[in-house]
Amino acid sequence: MVTIVAGGRVATLEGVVRADLTIADGRVAAIEPPRSRRIADAVIDVDGQLVVPGFIDIQINGGFGLDFTNDPEAIWEVGARLPQYGVTAFLPTVITSPAATVVEAQHVMTAGPPADYTGAVPIGLHLEGPMLSPKQPGTHDTLHLREPEAAATDTWSPNTGVLMVTLAPELPGALDLIEALVERGVVVSIGHSDATYEEAVAGIRRGATIGTHLYNAMSAFQHREPGLVGALLDETDVATEIIVDGIHSHPAAVRVAWQAKGPDHLVLITDAMAAMGMGHGRFVISSIDVTVDETGPRNAKGVLAGSVLTMDEAVRNLAEFTGCSPAEAIGAATANPARVIGDPTRGVLEIGARADVTILDADLNALATLVAGEVVYDGSA
Ligand code: ZN
């Protein structure tokens, strides 16, 4: 099957170029100036629209009324609908919960998709907890928080469905656990943490490569105690996630993050929960009741409980808040998360890369989405 995405402005490593993108066997086979058409089974004429790598959301708790922690099988139903926001891959996120919940989610991942599945690809779980600081729980249930323990986590690896773990490095035993997880190929992110600057840097030295939702649920920046925020902003090789919904962080704080981490190390996430795509109302995340109104999703105490952000909105917001170029904002949703999870086949459009492609209009709205060369969302249909 050869498909040509014709006449677009293609975001490549060398910049945005007028080109036809040829896809064969689910991979990018050619990016070349529009010319007499190659032989193709299908031609998708995109008439000057932006052709970019599919978005990768490395922290999403659910959406469309469904919550992965409560119902890991929902990964497929949500994944099938994420391409409408330009998402082609995601890390379904399970928040602090009993060990059996994580095991169930691992089973869903290793069993793989239903036979007729089309949609965004869940690459592996992001376990946000339970080894988090009781001082920075956010909306997580403190009853289920645990101290790091090798035995409880020795089944966590990409082979068993776990790609990323958020933990607090200041907890006893956390540094050894970071090293063990990284050795097994798990990406370790620092978050829900009250770490001092020194404790945060110690976690980075032992292998943590990213921070979880910068600013939210972490020790704040102070000029004599820079905290986890200071460590993430200052450490040049470390990436950080950020929720750019205009609620979780002030636009000025987003600009500070961009100046410190952009364009290569800022990673847009949604941290979306069940209310994403649903509007205002009452929802749950794990066992927590959440009310959604114009101030976002909040638990009974008013603490933010995830977001209702979508990835395409996050990209638009980053461009608006920082004044960065569309290509840079797109990179924060594509190349940057791909680099964090160590996947060179995603997040870029180059020969040999997966043909995970999103077509955007000039205002960065998703028009169509392809996963492995197959159209999985067509906004004009
Ligand atoms: Zn969180």
C-alpha cells in the first residue's frame, strides 16, 4: 500500500518544506518536491496545509467520560478517539492506586488491542505513583502512597507494559530504584515531590531524565532553595513536562519554562482526565470525585485533578503564550516526547520513520490524522 500526502507544507528536521510525503508499508518512504505523481494506491491532497508528525501525549489519565485507573480496558476506546486531536501515540497514565490496579493495566497492555482496533497507539503505561511525596499528593489518594520498594516494582519494564514512572526522589530508597528502573529501560520522571534542589539533582544524577508537570505538585522555586522547579529549569539536559492550559500555570510561568527548556526539552502533555471531550460536570479519577467547571477539574478541596486539555490546544496555547514558531510548538508535542521515551521512529518525519502524521490548518487545528499510514481521523468526513 503506497499513499501520497500531496501538496502540503511538511515539517521536517530541516524546517517546513513544500513537499509530497510518500508512505509505504506504514513508513515514510520519501519526502520530495511535488512533481509528476509516483504510482500510489491513494493520494490525499492537503492543498498547502501543514503536514507534521503525530502528537505524542506521555501523560493522559483518560477522556470521553472514561478513566484508565478505574478501567484500564478504556485505553482502547479513548485511543480510538484521540486522533481527532492530532494524537497518534500516548502513554495511558495510572495514578496512585492499589498494586492490583497496576497489574490489571499491565495485562491490558500486554494483551494488546482488540482485533479491529484503529486509533492512537498506547506505547506503554505511565505509572504516576504510588511512590510520591505525602507533602505533594495533588489529588492522589494518600492512603495508597508507598515508599519505594524494589520487590514491589520488579515486574515494571517496557516488556510488561510499563514505559514511564513518576516518583519522588527524596523518599527513602528512591535513588536506588531510579537506577534499577532506568537499567530496565523505564523512563523515570520526578514529580509529586517535595525534594530540595540537592535531592532533585541527586535523582537526575541517578538517571531521571524528565520532570512531571512542571510547577504543579512540586517544591517551588525560591532564590536560596531552588527546589525541584529550580533543578528542572537549570539542568540543561533534563526535559520537563508542562500542562499549558492557562489554568495549571500562568502564561508568564510558561514563558520562563520555554526560555529555560525550549525548544528541545519542553514536553507538552495534557494530563487529561475523564472530562476531556465532555464539557462541564461530575467525573471521577481513580477513586476521587471531581467537578469540572471553567476553573478546570477539581476535587472536593478545590485541588486540580488533571485537566480537560487536548494536545492540539496545548500546541496552540504554547505558540500563543510564548510567541514561538508553529514548528517549535509542534516539536514540543512530537520530537521532544519521542526523545524522552527514546523512540527515534516517532516524533519526526524522515525516511524510515513511522508514518504517524497529523494534518493541521494554519491555526493549528487538526484536520486529519494517520497512524502507520492509515487514515484514522478525517475531519472533513
Ligand atoms: Zn500529577
